[in-house]
Amino acid sequence: MTVRRDFKDPARCRPDLVIGREEPFAQAREQLVRGGSVLLHGPAGIGKSTVLRALAAENAGGAPTVLRCSATESESHLPFLALADLFGLVLERVCGALPAAQRTALESALTGRGESTLQRDGLALRLAVLSTLRALAAEGPVLVVADDLQWLDSASAELLGFAARRLGDAPVQMLCAVRTEGTEGQEYDRHLRACPPDTRVVRLGPFSRTQVSALLDHRGYTGLSRTTVRDIHRTSDGNPLFALELGRALAESPARPRPGEPLPVPTSLRALVLSRLEMLSDDARRTLLVASAGARPTPALLHAAGRDHAEEETAQAAALGLLATDPEEPGLRFAHPLISAALYAEAPAHERRAAHAALSTAASDPIERARHLALATTGTDPEVAARLAEAAALARDRGAPSVAASLGLLAARRTPAETADGAPGPDERRLQAAEDAITAGEADLARDIAREVLTRATVPAERVRAWMVVIEAAGQALGEVDAVFPQVLADAGDDPRLLALVHYQLAWREIVVDGDFDKARREAAHAADLAARGADRRTELMALAFQSSTETLMGHPDAPATIKRALREPQDPYVACHHNGAGMARFRWLLMSDQLPEARKGITGLLREARRRGMVESEVHFLRFLADTELRSGHCGRALDLARESLRLARDSGTGEGASAMLASLAEACGGDVERALALAREAADHAEVDGDQMYLSRALAAFGHAQSVAGDAAGAVRSLRRVRELEQGMGITDPARGRWHGDLAEALVRIGEPGEAQELINLTRVHALRLDRAGVLAVLDRAEALVRAARGEHEAARKQLASAQDRLGRLGYGLEEARAAFALARLRARLPGAAPGHAPYDEAARLFRRCRALPWLRQVDAAVAAGPVEPETVSASASAALDGLASMERQVASLVMEGATNREIAARLFISVKTVEATLTRVYRKLGIRSRVDIVRLTAGRRTK
């Protein structure tokens, strides 16, 4: 879809901004750039016309002649109408180039004068269309833009097809769009006859939930919750036109539907299906209403609900295209979710209640029966509320927290304000629903419920519980709820159980907002003590898990003992598989302690359990951590798939987006696209900056620095990673296994000619790595130190250190780091006298990178091979004396210039960017008092020029 960022006029659009169509747009653009033709296809409302207009606007500048036509259904019976649209304005330009018979035939067809028709003078007219296009093409490229090809009159379609098949090498391109309704849209085949043989077919499919959300935001419908956007996506089935109409109706409606209620379907969309519904008999329409109210309707369910003639009536609906038929599928499925929504929205309230009443006894699943019972009744009813609460508990146990939240809200609405002794009140049930919504990743719904409860709740426990939901819903943006903490502390009073909840959240605030790990550790320990006094084992376990994770990252000596405390019995099933629970703390310890197989086993089990319970936020983070484990193990392809899955789920649910973008950046830099890695790292840093999250800001910048390093921007990597160093020092993080950025920074420092600073960093980091027994970090530091030694000319010592580092990294299971060490060793050997030419020195590195599927690194190997062997420095005595005052990197660059290497060749040989070469040369010129690289070459002969 093409949309504009103009919230004052959402009905208009900008042709240069394509939302949700980047991939098909790029495919079509590539085809047009090559000189080919394009046929866009997809169902009504899918965005064909807007993509076509954007492509036409982009390509019109390259074609002196643009011919356009746009057919409609009401005009499709008029012969030659599309031909008149295409040629009406250019006929005078080319008529002189046409033979008389062709000119007469074409003029007759376009104007309606004379007696020539396609039937009576068909050959002359066909040739006239072909000759016209060739005559226009002789003046320059021609672009034919035809929208709604399905409504093209048959005469025009036949003539265009005749010409298109015979244009040959003439520079005529066609850009067409056609409506297709099938899932695969194979009915476009017959329309290809109106297009040239080289036409590329591009299908526009439904939008994802994230794309629907972006489209609604750009159109100005920004007040919609994620839950509502999810419902819009489901009801529209990803159709952007339908989604926009639903979003507009909701934005203009004074009252939004409550959770669990269907979306209001605007008149504009009802009209698309109601005409067919009016062709149904009354009984068939009632049967379809029951089907639309059911979650998984089948003929058997309809019979049980009292629809005795369900087969005949659903067959009638299928014949009208309202139901999709599939002999392999026993259930009934509406041809589009919008049909079901419109049918339900159009039905009177009493008919809806009757349908739900019938289903409340017919449905076999207790959850479904309870839901239908609630929707069949009005007002409060303790018995109905109790059944709904039981159904919510069952849904929770089944791992469907979103369903549990919806049922819990229904239970709250049916619960009387005054309940019997011991029975939960309406607000207690609302709070349970809010907590289920948090588990399901529906933070906006949870926050709205909690805020509603806070407007009237007076019981301290209920108020604190509601405040906890508000804080949880803020995610990483804890700075936005700073004002909540004084209020919730006042509500908690001196109750240790309630205070434990508050201090647990304060621990998170200290680490996220202030970046103070030590204070966060103390808050977590205090929360654990309070929870133990209040006999709240769940909060105690969560606090201990948090304390142990913080101590691990700090390199605190108490970390192992705290982890053991967090893992003692009795355990809580919820905490056991929570992304901030004890299992996660143990996984983090294993990962940082180089125990990759055990870490993978642990995180895989946690991910499986989180999925079973429907814990969306935990699933997002566990996918991310599993991706991290695979990345460290050198399984870059697997890591990339997992990281992308985590990011998709994070964006859909609105939880953990920054953290998932950070890990996806690392995975892209190692196994995918480096430009994508840079963009994702910027996105992660932006999320952290907006949220005020110091902890993830450092992680995002570390990912950015890594991507810059892989991209060859050593200077940029140094800037980013120096800031990471400052942030972590301020937070009190001393364990180098937390982010493992130290090796990247040291190597980047060597590349920009700062080996002294690199050695200082290595020495300091090694002290902490030795204290904490971080073998993997120590091996990477040795790899970086070897590069420092090589820069100082200590080639043999560097070679031995690199070989040792490679061997240790391989034994620890760090496949990608092992390959990087092999690559560094190959580059060093290529510089030594007698180095083998070609690919031979790099065979081992290439093999290891291929095993890891580390595509960006393989491209670096290819660049190094293409650059050829680097000859050892052989310069005259006067040149050597002149170079003595230069830094190591400056000497290397100057020496290669003396050999006649270009900046690009120097960049490839030294594994740095062209920008870094240019900056280094500027420093060389300044230090040597010269002006150009020609002056450097003269130094070789000992002729220094001022």
C-alpha cells in the first residue's frame, strides 16, 4: 500500500512510500530496470493499484512515452475503449508513419467512425496497433500502464496481446495489474496473453500483523491497541484496504469494542458481502449466523445447535461464494473472515444471543460452552461468572493465556458487585485477566484493565497488584512509570508480602533506568528477604533469580551461591520457565562459563515450556537466547532463523523488540546481510534510548560496533565500542563474557593504528577473564593480541599465538571465533616471504566459515584472495627513515602506496575500509610534510619533496 505521513488528510497518499510491499515492489522494480514487463496480481483491496501507481511514477522519467488505461467493470462491454485510452493522445504523432490501411483501421476503432471492426478488418487493425507501438518506440522507450486488466474489453485485450507477442527488441514495457481471487491466483494465466513473453508475474499477498500495524499508524490511526490491531488483522485477513476501513471505523467510533467482542464492520465493507447474503434463504442465513458465532463450526456442531438442514443450507452458501469448500477439511470455513464478521455485525442482538445459547449446549469444549453461555446472557449472574472463571483457569493450564484473559473479563462482567463470602469479586477477576494478558504479551490490554481497577479499588492488595500490572506493562520503559513507585509504596504499607513485589520492581528500575547494578543487586536481595518473611515463594524465587543474574554480569563472587538458592525446592512452575526466572539465570551462567552444550539444552527446554504455557514474552526472549547460543557455536544459519523468528514475534506482540533487534543484528552480521545488521543495531539502540534503558543500550551499541567491524568500518567500530566500555564501567559490569565486545574493539584499534590502546584494553580485560575463568574470552583476547604483535612486526610470535587461539576456540566449541582466528592467521601468512599465491593460504579459513554458513566472512575471504598476496615491506633507507615516525597502521598504508597499491587494494589487504585508508593517508601527509601519494612514492627513491 502507498501511504503518506499526513495525519490531517489520511485519505490521500504519497507514491514514494510503500508500506508492506517492499519485497514485491523490489522484484517489480528490478524487472523494469532490466527492460522487462510486470504483471501484478492479487485479490480486491490488496494494494495492486497503489503499487502500480508508485512503480509507474518511479519509471515514468525513463520513458518519453507513457500510455495509460484503467478499465472498470461497467465499461468492459465497450469495444476498443482501453485502446482509445492508450492511443488517443498520441495518434497524431504516429499516424503519418502508418500505412493508409492500418491508419484507417486504427482511426475507425478509436473514433467509432467508418465500418472497420476487428472482425471485418482484423489484420489491418492488429498490425496498426503493433506499428503504433514500434513507431513510438523509435522515439524512445515506451511504458504501457494498464490497471484492472480483468475489466479490459475483449477487443483491446486481444489487440494488445497480438502486439506484445511481436514487439521483439523494441523498447516497449508493460506494467499491468489484474484482480485474482484464488489463494495462489492462478487465473492470471489468461491475462498474460495481453503481455510480452518476458513478463514477470508478481503476486501481492496479505499483510502480516506488523505490516497492518505500520499501515494504520501511517494513516493516522495511532490510538489503536495492539489487541485491536490483532483483531483487525484477523478480520481483514491481511487485506490492507479492509484493514484501513476497519481502522477508520474504529477511530471514528466513540465507543470501542470490549475485549472478546467482535469488531464493528463499517457499511463500506458490509456492502461487499451483504448483497450475496441477501440471496440466502432466512433459514440458511440463521445457520450461517450460528457458524459465524462458533469458533470451529462443523456440520455436526450445527446439527447439535438445532440446524437440522445444515448441509443443504451451507451448500447454498458455498454456491454463492460465502463458504470455502475443501473436501479434505471437515470444518466449515468462510471464504473471507470479513463475511463472518459482517454477518454477525448485521444480525440483531436477540438473534446473536439465540445463536450463542444454542452453541452453549452444543459445543463439546468446556471453554467454548462457557464463552457462549456468557454471550447468551445479559447482566450479572454468579453461576455464569463461576463457570467462566473455571474456563479461564482451564485455558491458562492449556497454555492459552490470551483466551484466559478474554474469559476472565467476561467473568468479571457477570460477577455481581456484592459477592458471597470467599467468592472473588469483579475487580479480583479483572486483575487475574490483566495478569493473563501480560503473559500473553498483550501489555496494552493489561494496562487498561489495571488502570480501570485503580479508579475504584481501595483494598491495598488489589491496588498493589494493579500497580504491578502497570509496571510490567511498561516493559523496558520503566522510566515512564517512575511516578508510580511512591504511590505503590504507600499502598503497600508495612506488609512484607506487598513490599516484596515493589522492591523487586525497584531492582529492575535501578538496572534499567539508572544502570546501577550494585544497587539493583541489593534491592533484589531485600525483595527476596521480604518475600520469605511474607511466605511468598514465587516472588522470592523471582528476586533470587534477578539477584543471581545481576551478580553474574557484575562478576560478583556470590553469583554461584545465589543461583543455588534460586534453584532450591520448592520451585514454582511459573517462575521455572519465566524469562527472568531461575532457569534463565542458570542458562546465563552456563553460557558465560563456556558450557555451550549444557546452555543449549537448558534454553531449549525453557523455550518448549514457555510455548506450551503460551508465555509470549518469555518465548521471544528464549528464541533470542537460543539464537545467541547457536551463534556462539558457529551455527550462523540456524541462529539467523531463530533471531528473525524472535524479532517477528517481538514486533507482533510489542515485547522485547529492542533486545530481539540487537540479537538479530549480530546474527545478520555473522550469517546474513551486513547492511541489515547495521540497520537493526540502530533500531535496537533507538529502542533503548527511547526507553531510557542503559543496560540494553550498551548491548545495542556492542552489536552496532560488531556490524561496523564486519563492514570494514574500523573507525566507526572503535567509536561505538568505546562508548560501550564507558557505559559498562559506569554500570559496574566487569565480566567480559557479558557482551564479548572486547576482542572486536582491540582488533578495530589495531586497524586504525592504535596498537598501544588495544594492548591496554587486552591487559585489563585479561585480568577479569582470568579471575572469572572465562576461557573463551581469553582465547579471543589472544587472537587480538596476536594482531597487535603483527602490527609491531613480531610476525612469528603473532603466528604462534593465533594458532594457539584457533585451537582453543575450536575445542571450546566457538566455531565462528575459531574461523576468525584461522582467517587472521591466513592473512598474516600471506604477508610473509614465500607465501603461496591465490586461495591456498585461505583454504582453512574458507572451510571453517562455510561450515558456519558465515556468508559475510566468506565474502571477506574472497576479497582478500582477489587483492593478492601482500609483499613484505622493502623500501629504501631514506624511505625507512622517513617512515620511522609513523604509527604502525600509517607505516603499512604508506608502504603499500609505495608499492603502487590503490586505496581499495590497501583496504582489502589490511582488512579495513577505504575511508580508514583515506583518513590514515591524511595523517601520513601531515606528519611527513607532503601533499599527495605521489610524494610518498618518491620517498622510495629517497627523493623527499616539500
